[in-house]
Amino acid sequence: MIYIKNKEELKKMRNAGKAVAEVLSRLKEEAKEGVTTWELNEIAEGIASAKSFKAAFKGYADFPASVCFALNEEVVHGIPSKKTVLKNGDILGMDFGAYLDGYYGDSAITVAVGKISPLAEKLLKVTETSLYKGIDKATTSNRIFDISEQIQTYVETNGFSLVKTFVGHGIGKSLHEDPQVPNFVPKSSNGRGVKLKAGMVIAIEPMVNVGTSDVKILDDGWTAVTSDGTLSAHFEHTVAISDNGPEVLTEIIH
């Protein structure tokens, strides 16, 4: 079931989105050579505690931390560790959710640690650009697969592949709501998917690989990595559909 949010609910979701953006903005600053993902997770939890909101992922389906990390060939859902020390040339995905006043916000960024390779630079740029191209299609005149098609076309034109195991989603009182928002047009699709309506809120999140689109889950039961060991990047925003166009609720303000 798809939930349409009213003005008061959207106001609460903006606040949750701002909380997410604040955490990711700080983590982006702190993700430097020599820092551990454990330390970054502690920073996120400190902000959540100080600002009196709940880190959405901790305990969700028994996930043990507040931030999902993805280092280099990791795609999503990596668990922070004192042993995972960032090195020059790494790329690090950071996915964070906030729960505030009954509503969720959800966003992800992938950042460069020091100087990264030209291929990694292109991967980050293409993935982030594909997210915004998808957001541009999040209008009341379109349907879900218009978003999907825009992302898929841009990514594949640039020579990369899209992860199909994980997709975007509706968001609101629950972290994951209908509809699903794939970053590709499913082969079994009939038409262009669910009609977008004002008041819908969705999380759009392309996950892009240098090589194969296939992923595998590590023995920890959480961390997804590329099957061929190539780099992966992930960007995500929570987006509200309105009669005036898409509104990004989790935009980091520089």
C-alpha cells in the first residue's frame, strides 16, 4: 500500500531528512586516511544522541550499527569495525537513516579518501549524476519506471552496471514502504509502473558497479560485495513528489 503524506507529515519528514543530511555532511568531513569505520559510526551516534533523534538502522532487522558502510568493492550494508582503517585511494559508501517524530529519512553518499583513481572518480561522478537524473523524473506527470529508465540509460551509456539485487523504496512512518523503486526497468514490467502522485515520498538509490551487476553476501550475513571484486558506488536521497516537482528532503547544504 502506498501512503500519501499530508502537509504536516511532509514537514516532519523534512526534519528527519535534515537530520540525515547533518550526519552525512559530518561523516564526509571525517572520512580521511587513518580513520576507522567504527570511529565514523561513533560520530554518527553522537550526533543522533545530541540532537535527540534515533539512528534508524541500528537494530533494524538486527543490524548492529547506525551507519551502513561500503568500502571499495562493497556495495551496501557493511558493518563498522575498528579493524577497517581508511587508506588513501579508497572510496567509502555511507548510508544513514534517521527516525524523528514518527518519520524516517534515508540517504547515502560515496566519498573519496585522499587521491583516488580516474576510474573511481568517474564511478562516483556517474553514480551521483544518475541519482539526480532519476530525481528529475520524479514528477506527477511520470511513473516509477521513468525514474528507473533514466538512471539505467545514463549508467549503462557510461559503461557501468546497475545492481539489481537491491532497489529504492517508499519511505515514511516505516523505513521501507511501497512502492519499490528499481534503478533499472524490470524485464517483466508491464507499462511504466506506478503513477507518481503528490504526497508520495520515495528513496531513490542507484548502486553502480564497475564490472558485473552481480553481488554476493559475505559470511557476516550483511555485507554485500561485487561478485568480481570491482568497485561499487552508492548515492541515495529521500524525495517528496509534489505538484511543483521533486523536493529532495536529504540534501546536504554546503
